[in-house]
Amino acid sequence: MAILQEIQTPEGNFVNGSWISGTSLDRIDVKNPATTETLATVPLSSAEDVAKAVESSAAAFPAWRETPPPDRIQYLFKFKQLLEKNFDDVARCTTLENGKTLAEAKAELRRGIENVEVACGIPTLMQGYNLEDVARGIDEIMIRQPLGVVAAITPFNFPSMIPLWFLPYAIACGNTFILKPSERVPLTARKIVGLLAETGLPAGVVNLVVGAKPAVDALLRHPQVRAISFVGSTPVARYIYAEASAHGKRVQCQGGAKNHVVIMPDADIPTSAQIVSDSAFGCAGQRCLAVSVAVMVGDAETPFRKALVDIASKLNVGNGLDEGVQMGPVISAASKARIESLIDQGLASGGKAVWKQPKADQQGYFVGPTLLEDIDPANQLTTTEIFGPVLTLGKAKDLDNAIQIISASAFGNASSIFTSSGAAARKFRYQAPTGNVGVNIGVAAPMAYFPFSGWRDSFLGVLHGQGKDAVEFYTDKKVVIERWPKEWSRKF
């Protein structure tokens, strides 16, 4: 009962500055993945509920668009202060509904706050450019203007950070914004939007709707929604990109991943193994930058495998709120069953378990850290984003062979190399077919002032989230060409 009181959030959706009940009778239980306890039961929005949020956003847009950028960012300064003040409370809520450790939840929120800080630079970031005398007496100016109503559809794995990839930039640029968080983790989003409301932000500038596919479809098809941002699996990204584009919207979709790391013989093996383990098993492997495949080159194979097993076998798996826990559960019973089924398929097709933690007598949705090798290239484990704490070990004879292995994947989110050779690092950086590249880095997550990149099946669109890309995505360019003949000016 104490936990339920602790995470209590308002009921319903946040529309036009107030928390309101929806029209749908459909509801979903939000569970703590570590205990299976029901934290809340939330209504799932209908298309009618989404329409109310869009109407609120559209009505608020003209006045918000006319608000000077230096005035718009004052709300973000206040928002940042409130996020800092309530930092532990928001992070704890994330752990309760998502399952990740408290340290991971705090790190996530810190990255989200960094985006708020960057968006506070909009008076500079949103500036256009001009040139006098493009022809005699004619000047040309490029200015950026907001789109209007924009929306973000965000996933369960980062309930605080990913909404903040989009929201601060969108409203700082003068747009009004609708957040549709994952219905599996809506409580963190509610807390964040509640804090934003405390800044005095005008009603309708930010709205929140909790819902499943009907709510998503309503956003994709509503004629007043100008742009859609999405993070999730590649199949859903393809659907959202196609459907939103068909309805004339600007779209950015961050999809799935199958991230590789390359371990060279000259790498610092103990350090590399620790970093790779943290990447593969952190957040229970439920992040789009988690390492899925470690490619061991030449003589790196034996010592690296041994170091990894030593680390994985000692990982403390449990409730993310408990002291000393290093890895929490996966998000749901369905996710646990899917991950375990993929592991079983890999082993049944001839794969070997280098390390597989014995099943513990735990009530939650726990999957222990798992190391596999000799997986058939045609097996689903090789081609599917597992989104769980499973790391596959592969072998390569040299760096060229390792890059070929990475290139065979349809995904292109991230890859890393571990080496002490500058030449090898530069070659990898130059040739790796992924949008985010790490050198002796296990999670190549860009800072807020760089775009969160991604190639091939890992991203659909042109402009990415964060930084200057976010400003480009959330604004339209207008080019003004002016001529003021002298004889005209004499009339005034």
C-alpha cells in the first residue's frame, strides 16, 4: 500500500491544462515487473479522446507560436528546476513500473534533463540566415517557423528520457505537443507532464493521452497533426512511417537494433569485458543501444570469453530498488516468454550456452544474463532484436571479417570496437555501417547536442532526434526575397 501511495498519479489524460477522464471503457493494469504487483489501472484512450487533445493543441498553437522564443524557454528553465527537485521521485517511479535498477533510472533521467538544457538554447539554435544583395537591391532571408501540432509515440524502455528527446525541442520551437507514452509505463510520463504543468505553461501547449493502437492510429490520421516522432521496434516503425506519411505528415521513426562490438586482440580484455557486459545486461538488455553480438577477433577469443563468463556469473539479478542489485527484470510475462523461447530455439539448432543463469525462485519477470555461441546464422537469434539480457559470441579472423559480419545485419543502429590501435579504430569508424559508432565505448549514446543516429532498418526518416536535427524536424523553412526600390521608399 505504501508503494501505491508513493507513485500515485492523476487519473486520465492531460488535456487543455487539466486531468480529464477518457470516453473509453478499455483499461490496462500497470504492473511492477519485479513483483507482478498492480501499480495502477489506467484507461486506454479512444480516437475521440485523441481528437480532444488535438483540438486543445490546435487552439493553443497561435498564441504559443507568437510567444517570443526567449519567453518560451523560461518555462523550460523552470521545468529543469522541477525535474531536479523531484529527481529521486521520478526515477523511483521509473524503476517501479519499468523494472530497471534505481541507478539506471537516475542515469536515464539525467540524459533526459540534458535535452531540456539544450532546448533552452532555442533562441540561438532556431536562428535563420540572410544575405544582402543576392541581386542588385534584393536581399534574401531564411527563417524557421513552427509546424503546429506535433506528437511523439514513446516506448516502455526509457519512460523519462525518450519523451524528453522530443518534448522540449518541439515546444521551444513554438509547436504544441501531444505525448502518447507506452501504455505499459504511463506513470513516469504523467509525473513529468505534471511537473511541466507546475511551470505555468499555457493550457494546451502540452497534452498527454494514454492509449494503445487505436490512439496511435488516431494521431497518425488526424489532419491537424503535422509531425510524428516514434521510438520502438522496426515492424511498428515501418507501419507508423508508412501510415503517417500517407497522411502527409513529417515522420521520424527510431526502430530496432542488433548491435555488434568487435574485440581486437590488442584490446584491454578485462576492461572491455566489463564494458560489454554492462552494455549487454544493463537495463536487462532492453535498450536500442544494448550489445547483442560480441565478435572476437583472433587471439581475443579465449581470454575475452573467460572474462565475460566470470562477470556474468556474478551479476546480482533482482528488484531494482534493492541495494546491490545490478540487473532487474524484463518488462512483462510475455516478454520473458518470448526471450526464453528465442534462447531455446538457438540452443535447439546447435548453439551452445557459454553461461546461462539457473532459473531462480522469483515472482517477477526475470531472465538471467545469458551468453551463447555457435548460433546458426539462419537462426532467429542472429537476425532478431531479442531485447533481453542475451549476448551472442561470434568469431572473426581479422577486422575486415568482423566488419563483414556487421554488414550482414539488416540493422544499423550502433557498433563499437575495442582496441588499442588507432589505425584499427579509424578503419572501423570509417567502414562500420551503423549510425552510432563507439571506440572503446559499449553504449554509443550521443549527447543531447548531437543527433541520435541510426541507419538502415534501425531508422526511417531523414532528421533524427536531439540537437540541431530536432530543431530542423520541428520547424519549416521560409525563404523571403525582398526588394525596396528607392522611388518606393520616398512615398513614405
